[in-house]
Amino acid sequence: MKKKNWFWLGISVIILLSIGIICWHAVNNRNSYSANTNQVGQVVDRSHSAPTIYLHGWGASGKSTDSMIAYAEKHNNAHKVLTAKVKRDGTIVLRGTWLKGTPHPIIQLVFADNKNGNYYLTREWFYHLIVLLQKKYQIKHYNTVAHSMGNLTTMFYQVKYGSNPKLPKLKKQVNLGGHFDGIVGMDDKINRNYLLSSNRPKYLNSSYRYLLKYRQNYPSGVQVLNIFGNKGDGTNSDGDVSVVSARSLRYLLRGKVSNYREIEIKGAGGQHSQLHENSQIDQAIGRFLW
């Protein structure tokens, strides 16, 4: 064979190998999406169902919501369809497959920067997730289940974006150990605060003042389940969040929600980190959502 023919044969082999490598990467990354790009990828219509987004607390990871999701999958015919990871630079990566007709879809949200208490920032991360889900899956409604810091992320989001008619609307909101008016040992003290006859807390921290100022932007008609713990050790708290701080949510949402319920978990099961490992709570969430 002439040298010229060998040359073109080599070029052909290189081109075919390159195409093969590109196709391999495409197949292996078909379920991932980076929010830093302008391409949503294949758009699929999942507007018929409202996904439930699970958010973890400060310093936690997906492990803190794993058991709740597992319970929902076993007992409530729910299915985790996506994991949404927010990287430290705000990039969102979706992994998973959301099949058409999936009953009670669940999306597990995980922050790589899981100790970032700047709720003005974390709510923007949540906003980008909602926009991404709207573009990629055409969602119109969603629910949230949040523990600890996740509650403040969602509340800060709702009082800025919740009433925007161009965005998907919140249907049901579940709160676990929400420190809406302070954390014991930081900006709250044991048995210092109390609720007035109006359910307004006597002392207000900076986050609560902000939420109170912009509460009119919270969407109307949402159903809310507020779950909090009381260890029963005299502190009237779950060890990190006082009962008053958790219950202060009622005053924030007065006149805005269609239904508001509270559940107090007493004893060891009411400890702050045990709230997401409690089958009694799992049952209550399942009944409330589905």
C-alpha cells in the first residue's frame, strides 16, 4: 500500500476513535446538567406532578434526608428521581432519571458548601434550582421538606420569589426544627423568649425581622406542617432550637396560608438531629404530602 493511502487510513481511524470517545462521554453524562451552561438539554414535560424537594441542615449532607426519603419510597409510593448538587461556586448538577408517570417524585438537594449561613446566597441557589427544573421539566408546582438551615433557605426564597407568577408555585411546606427566630447559644437564650397573645415572639432576631418585613411576598394558599422538638429537659428546646423559635413561624404566615399545623415531638426523639430520623415524623410527612 502506498504511503499516501496509509496516511488517510490513519486519519480515518483517529476520526472514528474520536467520535467513539465523544459518544461514550455523552452516554455516561446524559443524566447530568450544569447550571453554568445556557443549554438545558432535552426538555421533558413533568408538569402533571409536583416534585417534593428535600433540603438538609447546617453541616449536613444527603445522608440527613436519606432515611426520610427511604421511608417515603417504602410506605408512600414515592420515588427519588433526581439528586441536585449545588457546588461551592453555585453550579447545579442534576443526576438521575425522572420517568413519566412517576408517582410522588422526590428531588434531594445537597449543598457542597453546607455550612454557609448566608440565606441571601443560599436562596439564590434554590432559585436557580427552581428555574432549572422549570426549564428542563416544565414543573408548575412543588413541595418542600426542610430541616434546620434548610428552612431558612426556603423561607428567604419564598419572601423574595414565592409570589412571582412566572415561577413554579409552592403547594406544601414541611418544616423540621426551623430556627425562624434564633438558635440557642447564638442569638437565642434558653427560656428567654416567649410568644405574645398574638403569637408574635417577644424578641426578634435579624432573620425574623427580615422575614416579617417581606412576608407579604410569601405565596398565598400554601399548606404548612411545622414540626419541632422538645427534649423535655427543662430547656423547652430540641437542644439547638427553642420551641418559641420554631413556633414563631405561625405569626409570620398568618393570613397567608390555607392550612397551618404544628406537631411537637417530646423526649429523646425530639432532639434536633433526631427529627429527621424519627418514624413518627416520617408518617406525619407522608400523610400531609400524599
